[in-house]
Amino acid sequence: MKKFVSATNVKVSNNIPEDLVFSVLSTLPLKSLKRFGCVRKSWAFLFENLHFMTMYRNYFLSNNHSYYDGTSILLNLTNNPLPGEAFYDTLYILSGERFEIMVKLDWPPPFDEDDRFIDILSQTSVNGTLCLAKDCDPKCVFWNPNTDEFKVIPSSPFLSQLSQSRYVDPIVYFNGFGYDRVSDDYKVIWWLTYYPITDVDEPWDEDLSLDNTGVDEPKEEYLDVDRMWEIYSLRSNSWRKLDIEMPCRHANEKLYMDGVCHWWSILDGSNCYEVEPCLVSFDLCNEVCLTTPLPSDIVERYSLLHLTLLNGFIAFIIYDETTTFHIRILGELGVKESWVEVFVVEPLLGIERPIGAGKNGHIFFRKDDNEIVWFDLNTQMIEELGVKGNKYYGCQIIIYKDTLLPIGGL
């Protein structure tokens, strides 16, 4: 005869195995994980637990974001010319398990094979469309490499007015390109800086004053500068002024994700010797800006930053002369405490700086001999691509998704 035991006599343990808890937690969104610190005391220190971090890294690298489905890798680099030769930019599409296949792509008009300093706005294509731009010209083109369709973006009327008025040539900084899902529109934002022409000759050589810091400064009238933001709409094919104050990009790295353009900038501190690096995020739908400060220890310990998109996360690769690379990802926009260090890449011989991230935990670097290499976060192996970049001009890694849709889908 079977013996039945009353359910009331069975003691159920409240202790769930730690491995099981960690296994579940490691799959949760980073934003949720950071908030769970108030649920249980030990969970507040998850990112200091070596066992949990091992599980979290493994899941992070194995769980590719949908951004990477059906995508290819593009490499945009400036050549390293011999004395007397000219600089020019070349765009390659990389394929093969070890990126051993490199196919050169031709730039669309008005660019040509001799053009240089061509910037691809964002580190991913936007619905199969790339935005090519040059700050120094400025030029801007929407391009679908798969169909070779392109659209030249008209210049801003305000820019034309400046060239006919008493202003020196304005400086243009392209800050972002992306998709506004609310209005079903594709947009570009740029920042204009322009200086009025004065009647005083050689302002930088005469009438300099010496302040109490020992730094020569021109008279105040020569520091007069005007700035403004403008935004381009593909749907209306026009530019308009943005009534907003936000920091311009400090470096060339820019990225787009889920309707928001991101770049990094530097905010002034309490005095001229203090600066605060931050992530600047501009929402293309409601056209508002949000800043996310970087952790204080980054400001104090490291001098070099690279903004990138890593497995669907906004990430900073932080490094200095030791060539140890610290990788931090962001859990929640606007929350300084949500930055989490997920990887520390120990010193890599001959590596000088990161240039971008690909798929499956691949990070691309430029070596001190200008050779382009890729590093696998899973295997910790590093391999050369067989092509060289330029020490002084940046290289770009772009995640590109093929599409047969027309430019912007409009």
C-alpha cells in the first residue's frame, strides 16, 4: 500500500540555488538588473560577483541583437599615402568567417574615388540606407549600396545666406542621421558655427591681453561667435532651425539606435580645468535632448574614449597608454549609475586604438603600424585584415543591412 504524506508536513526550502538565480538574472535587461539591487542586498553587488559576471558575459555574447540579422560589415578607411601622394577614402564590404573577403565599393556621386574625409553618419545603416557626409565641404548624400540608388541632400538656405553676408565661412558638424518612426521620416542634424567679419586687421597678432592664468587671450570682440542647430527632413526635403541648446559632438564617433542619435561630448565643469564627458542623445521623434554623464572614475583614470554599438548596447571603450581596454555598456539613458563594466581586454601588443565593433563580439582596432585587426571577445584571439589605415584620420566600422527598398522607403 502506498503511503501518502500530508502536504502540510512537507517543508519547502526557500533557498533557490545560486546558479539557477544567476542563470535567470543574466538574461534580464540591464536596466532591470540595476533596479533589482533594492530587492535583495546581494543583488546590489551582482556586477562585482565574478561567477555572475562570467554567466552574464556568456549570455551577452551569445544573444545577438536583431540589429545584426542579415547584416554585413563595411570598413571605411583613409589610406596611408607615401610622400607626395594624396589622401583618399576607400569603402570595403567584408565577408567570410575571418573577413578574408574584401570587396571595394564605389562611392556614389557627388563623391568619387579621390575623395577624402567621407564620414558615414551612424555605425549602422538605417533600414538599408547610409548617410554619407563631409563636414569640411559640406556634402550630404543618402545611399543604398545594394541598389546603388542615391539622393543628394540640398544645402541649407541659411548656409547660403551666410556665405553672402558679413560672416566668415561657417563650420559645419554633422551630428546624426536616423529614422523618425512617428512621422515616418528620415532626418539629419547638424551644428553650425559662424563668426562675424570684423574691420580689425590681424586680430590674433595684436591687442592681446594677458589674464591671471598666464594665457594670452584675444579681446572679447574676437570671441564673438554664433551657433545654431538645424535638422533636415527627407519627407519635406528641407532644412529648418532647431530651437534647442545641446552639446555638439566632441569626437567623430556617432551612432543611431531606436529613433535616437547619440554622440559623446564634454560639458564644462565648475572651472576651466574641469570637464565632464557625457553621452548626448537626441530623440528624432520629439526632438528633445538628454545627457548621460560618464562615471567619475572614467574621468579620473582614463584619457581616451571610443563610443560604439556592441551587441545592441551603447558602449564606451575606455583606454590609455597601457592599451588595456575597458568596455562599459549603458543600461538606461540619463542614469549615470547604469553604466556597467562588462569586459576588460588586457594589453594587446602593438594595438593603438579601437575603430568600431562588428557582430558576435568582434572589435576592430588599428595597430601602431596602421594595420587593421579584429579581436574576438569570445576566444580572445586577434587577427589581421591585411589592410592598413591612417594614423591621423579615422576608420569606421559600419553594420549594414541589405534592402531593395528605395531610399528612405518613401
